[in-house]
Amino acid sequence: MGILQELVKDIPVPKMAKVKVKFDDKMIDDLGHALNEKLQQVHIQKKVQPGMEIAIAVGSRGLDRLVELTAVTVQFLKELGAKPFIVPSMGSHGGATAEGQTEVLAHLGVTEESVGCEIRSSMEVVKIGELPNGLPVYVDKFATKADGIVVINRVKPHTAFRGPVESGIMKMISIGLGKQKGAEACHQLGFKYMAENVPAMAQMIMEKQPVLFGVATVENAFDKVAIVEVLTPEEINEKEASLQIKAKELLPKLFFEQLEVLVIDQIGKNISGDGMDPNITGRYPTPYAYGGPDVNKMVVLDLTPQTEGNANGVGTADFTTQRLVDKMDLEATYANGLTSTVVAPTKIATTLPNDRETIQAAIKTSNILDFKNVKMVRIKNTLELSEIEVSEALLEYVAKHPNMEQSSDLFDFPFDEKGNLF
């Protein structure tokens, strides 16, 4: 037995109970009909003239029913006599290559066949100006040649900064359409100034390029579209901030103000760009965002298969397992930090041989007198929060909370002979 095992061997792991968590699950059932109603508004129709070539910016990961949103928009433009085409709009994703970005779209289900129009992919951009602080503003080459630009994106809280406008239509215009160069420019001065630079870049693009409208969605706690809006550039300026407020209200959450230990089974890029959503964990990659529980020690146990070794976010945790580290693709992980300029999440957390010792290490360092009374929560990932596990010390709080209900008796963590959970 090594020194690490000696230090944690007597740390008790608490009994846990399953807890069901209730969130607002209202959603739009017939999304195509709802979007069509918004598109058919007279002031939107007047933006489109027969024969116009219109670039549709598509590319954010994880949007609910992205293919349907895109196909309905394409059909609307075609019915008005326009000639729409898709422009991959995802900053530097897809390896920052034209082919890679087309592949990312295909992975999202967006192909020429599925949405009914051509895809024009290039990493070439046109510089259209500079902000007063000297940051260059870029736009995709194909989009600058179009007669009109349409943007599709979800409005949601960002994971690294706070402002009236965070992730949404303006970010898609400034960073997505800017491709790798635009993403690099917007990140150049760091997240401290992102709340200023994102809308400023978007505003310049909307003034100098023919942006017609944006299709904006807000999703509920189960990642289903709850709101869809079609906004002109003037309306984007007026309304995106209010959609951001609504998105924060609908965000799933852990209904605890303080936790001594948070255990997360899996992180990955398919869960969040940060591996795990900081808006859920309360652990942010920069000091410019806030919200969520105050967590003393955080544990991540494994990577999702879909993340393909990209462990961005593991450095936000305090402890991890050798199993996760063995699966890491360091090049893919470190590329995240080099692009975003935020490198703390790509560091490797303190690593223990198995799940039991990793959890014991977190409990040992959680700065409490009685380890048996540790306030601990275990979740599968930050997307799936409708059922969680909590330690015995939290059950009295759960019983009084209107959004939580205990759904099992207390049980011991099911460790196998190697000390891993199964």
C-alpha cells in the first residue's frame, strides 16, 4: 500500500439515496409549425426578395432539432424565391478546416440532403473592420458574397463570462461566422472583455453585412425547445438579452447552496464545451462567470466515449481517476486551451487509482470535522439531473425542498473488487 492509499484508507464513504428532481418541462411540440408562424411575419417576409442568395449560418453543437430548424428555414426562403445555402459557423471547430467543418455539420445531422440546400464550406474570411480597441472583425468569405445572411442558434448562458448577451445569435454572428480567425480575435483579449467584444463585433457585422434575421431558440431543462423567435437585427439588439434571462430561468440546476463533495461520473465535449457545464457545478474556468452551488471538492471519474479523449474541463475538478487520465487525448485537450486562451481546465487534476480512493480523497480534503456527515452529491453528468444521488446528511434538506423528492432507501456505493463503481 502506497502513501496515498494509506492516507485515505480509513475515510468513510457515506450511504447515499436516490433523489428525483423536478424542472419545468414545457416545450414546443410542433416546432416546425411554431417556427413557420414566426417566419411568416410580414416584416420578416419583406426582408427576402426572389433571386437573393442567402447564407444560413449553422453549426453550434447540441441544439435540439437543429435539422428541423434549418430545413424549415430553408423551405421558407425557397418559397419566397430565394436561393439559400448553408455556411458552417463554428469558429475553429472541426479542426479549423473546411472539410472538418462540413463533417461536424454532418455529425449534427445537417447535410445537403437533410436540409434541402447546398453547403459551402471555407475557412477563408474577409476582414470588415476593427473595433475601437483594435480587434479585427472577420466574416466568412461566402457569407460576405451573399445577398443576405440568416443565423440559427440557441440562446443560453455562457460558461466563462457574464453579460446581458452571452451565447446566442450575437455570438454566432461574431465568433461562428468569423471562423477560426474570428474566434481567435474575439478570444484574444480574454473572457474579461468578452461581454463587450461579442456584441460589439456582432453589431459591426450587422451594420456592414446584410444580416436579415436570426432564428433563436431557448431550451428547457431537458434540452428541448421551449421558445423559438425570429428576430431582425434591430430586434436582436432589443430582445436577445431578455431571452438570455429566460434561458437562465429554465436552466437545470442542483438545488443546493453548498456542497462538500460533488461526484460527476462522466465529462465530455458532447456534454458541454467545458466537459461539464459550470453553470451546473458552480466551478468556472474563468473568474468572469458565476452562479451555481459552492462546491468544496469536485471529482470527475471518467470520460464519455463521444468525447474521443478530449478531457477539457478535468482541470476544473480537484480529483480524477487514473482511468480517465489513461483515456485522455492530450493534443485534443490542450488544443481547447490554446484556442480559448483558458488553460486551467486542460490541466490534469490530482489523480487516484480508482473511484473509491478518488472519492475518499475528496471527502478527506473537504474541510469538515466529521467525515460521516459529508454533504455529497453524485450525478451522471451535467445534462442528466432529473435523478441524482445524495448523501444521508442532505436528506433532511431534500425533504423540505419543493423540487426534490427522495426515491430510494439509503444504500452503499456499489464498488467492485478494483474499487470502481458499477
